[in-house]
Amino acid sequence: MSLPGIGGTSRNQALSRGLHVLKMVVDEEAPLTGSEVARRLGVHQSSASRILTTLSESGYIRKDTSGAFVPEYGVFALALAAGRVPFLRAARAPIEEIATEQPGVMLAMAVLWREELIYLLRARQGTETVTFWTGTWPLNVSILGLKLLLPLPEDDALRILRASRARYGWGGDPSVVPSTEAGVLAAARQAHSDDILVLQDWLYPGHIAGAIDVQTPEPHPVALAVVDDHDGAFTPDQLKLLLHQARRRIEQSF
């Protein structure tokens, strides 16, 4: 079996395999047995066992009471590095200021990394700002996910939406949200103008959210979302204006 990203020297191949197994264990909802890991890798169980042992000794996975493998706290320790990313430290202050100035809205920034939407910052008035998290939110109803999917080639965007459906299901108001991946992309493109995606009544009647691209020092595309928590406090034009103002303040902080 050929694994993505594996090639070059045997040392690089071993590293790629180990990282692949780590992501496999982290992504799986149920514990993974050594035999299942070997089957997915297409290697002998002894080879899979060596990888799993190395990851266990490094503190990234562990055996549960059944003898299968689950993530260990070392995985969460890696996530702490997010708080040290310079552009996130810079963006935090203006995002928190805007959330204070605009009660009733939530602001969030995210990046699409491969098939996973990673939320970088989330703030609303009166609550603690959250740094770096992933969720189980279907991409077809994520304003940030759809905004970041739109620039991708059609085949890639459809593949990512299909993967999201398989993992998280298909959300939204069925009377508004198309039932197919192609339909969702087409509807999102139609709702996209002035560099902003605005979705109305997508989740339920009265709900409105918008997203805009943010230019950061990082190489991966980042988007900012504003979600109206009070349902109806903002018109699409007001939301667009707020998004443009917020983007300018955030980009000026870098």
C-alpha cells in the first residue's frame, strides 16, 4: 500500500509512516488495534508494532484497557505551540476589541489544512477567547470552511466536502441547504461577492454569518468570520462592512 507523502530515504519513509500512524490514531473515534494499523499500512504487524511502540514511548499515544491505541496528552502539548504563533498573538487583541465593541457577534479565524478546518481564534463579548481548536462541525454549514473551499479546484473542494460528510454528517436547514456537495458549492459561489461569503438562514431562519479572507504572514489561506448571535441584528450589508473593517484592523496588527 502506498502512503501519501512517503518517499525518499528509508529514514524519511520511517518518519512519514510514524506521522501517518499518529494522525490515524488521532483521527479515529474508536481505539485502533495494532493489527488494524498494520492492515491499513499494508505492512507486517511487527513493523506496525515498532511504530506504535515509538509513538507510545514518545508520549503521543498509549494503550487503553483493551490494549488498543488512543491519543496521549503529548498530542495536546503540541497544540500549545499555536499560542506562540506570532500572527495569532498579533491578531488576538484586535479580535477581542471588536468582540467587545460589537456585542451579540462571534468572531473566528480559521485555516483549512488538508481536509481539516482548524479554528485559530474565537472571541465573543463576555467569554474567554479560545485559541486553536478543531470541531466536529460539518463543512457544508461552516461559513469559514466554505469560504476557504471556494478558491480550490472543484474536484478538491468536492472531495473535502465528501470527506466531511463521511466524518461529521450533513448539517443545516434542509429547506435551504442543498443536499449535494456540488449544490452546496454552487450556492456558496452565488452568495459570494465583494470578497465576502454571506449565508442567510443556512442553519435556521434568521441566522446570518459572513466570512472574508485575511492576509497573514503565514503561507496558508486564512479566513475571518463574523456570526450574528442575536439572529437578525445585522443585515448582509452591515455584516460586509463590519468584516471589511475587522480585516483591516487585524491586518494592520501584523
